[in-house]
Amino acid sequence: MKSLISVDWGGTGFRAVQVDERGELKNFRTAAVNIRTISEAGLDKICSQIRENFPDVENSQLIWLIGAAGGSDEKASTRVKNRFSAFGMPGSECHLIPDYVANHAAVLGGQEGFLSINGTGSLLYLELNGLSERRGGWGYLLDEMPSGAFWGRQVLKSVLEHLEGESHRQAIAEEFCRQHYPPDLLKILAELYQAPNQQNKLGQFAGVLTSCYEESDDFAMNLIDTSIKFLIRQLKLWIEKLRPVETIPLSGCGGLWESWPLFRKLVSDQINREGLPIILKKPIFKPVWGPMVYFAKENEEIKKIFNSIANKEKTA
């Protein structure tokens, strides 16, 4: 029997869904890192977990469809494709595209428009009238668009500043204490720099900033509003370049869209304030389905298997 396994491989997580010709569905998720930096041991661990969670992979003809952070790196992509192609019976194959391309296909259902990824990391991607462009995606050390890692980094900086006498960071420090532990310089630095995935560790503290925003803390409000304005400025530059005659849809994915209800409103308010011809749309599919949506556009066999389950998996 032939099965499709669609994978959303981000910088901090690995999510897979398997669907066969009968429409039977299996899901699996685990922690991961960008394919450019994952070690052989890390790759071996994921492969072992796949065997445990998808016990029939060795006895099926598999088509792996992967959207991966770092997917534009040819060397890293080839290593992953070679490893995953080895699963399953003869004739199994593996296809890999960048995660933002796959996520765009998922949230917009294969249609054109803007994608805004705002999870642990951030990135903007556009497909329109045959044009495809990205903005940002510089990584957690450089990005300033809204992301859990960027906001979490500002939280830790604020807590450390509070420990060194900055009284106007007190609200952040108090909320950090409520959500995590009493501020402690050595513990904060040890946890961060010893973390196997520092981007993910930083993202764990973003909730401190969003809680302080909801309590109208000036520092939190200014930082988040400035970050969102940076995102809107990138969209505005695109609009000035494209000069569209119609409204362009924008869908978002990632933890800020999914876990902080206020984020959507703040983005929408800024778009309206700038008068941009952009309309927010709720995602059509979850990111894990993105590679399947992408490849189903040109492959009838993939389209047939995907259609056996697609209507059940739409988010709205």
C-alpha cells in the first residue's frame, strides 16, 4: 500500500501526519532543530521515533513530503532526503521544500497571498502573480519582527536589567517570577547558554511580555507595538513595490497567532491604520499539511490521497 507522510519540520519542532489510500490517518510530533544544524545523533533519534510511531513505514511504499526550516540549503536537504528515502519498500521517495513555502501552501490552501510566520521565529513570504519573495527569517539573533524568541530575549534582558537596578523593569521581573522562578542572574544565564536549543528556550519566556502587555505595562506595550510596526513596514514596502489593484489576503501561522488571541487584533489594527490593501484570513490547513497541499497541485496521485482526508482537516 502507498502512503503519504507530510512533515512540518521547523526550527524547534517536527510534526508529521501519515495518510494512506484508504484515508487512514496517523500523527506524530517531537522536538527538533533546523536541518542545517541537526546532528547525526539528532537525526538518528527522529528516525527511531518515526519507526516507533509509524510501525508500518518499513513495509509500505512511502512518499515523504517535507517542509523544513533550512530547506533551501542543498547539502542539508540532500542529507535528509537520502535518509528518509531509505524508509519503506522499493519505490519510496522523499521530496523537500523550505518550510515557509510549505506553510504558505497550508494556510492559504494553495492560493496566492501573504504568509506571516510568527512563532518561535519569524518570516514573511509572498506568492502573487508568479512572484515569490521572502522578508526576514534572519534567525533569532537578528530578527526584530514579532517572534517568541525575540520577545523572550527582551524579557530576559529586562529581568537582568532589573537585577542590576533598573526600577522601570519591575513589572517584567514580577511577571517572570510568577510564570517561572524568582529572578536569579546565574540561573538565567546557565539555563539559556546550556540549553540545547537556545531559540526554543528564549521562546519560552515570551508569555511574560504578552501578560505584561495585557496589564498595560508601558515597556511591554512599546516593545510589542514597535515589533508589529516593523512587520507592517515590511508589508508596506511590498505593497509600494507591487501596487496591487485588488486586496491581498494574509494568513498567519505560529505560536503568536495560535496562542495569543490579541496578536491578530494588533496586526489587523496596524494594517487598517496604514490603509494597506490587505485582508486577514484564517488559515485553511495546519502547517503539517502544507507539503501535501503544495505537491498535490501538480501530482494527481498525491492529490487523490490527500483529497481522501482534506475536508476533515480544514481549520475552518
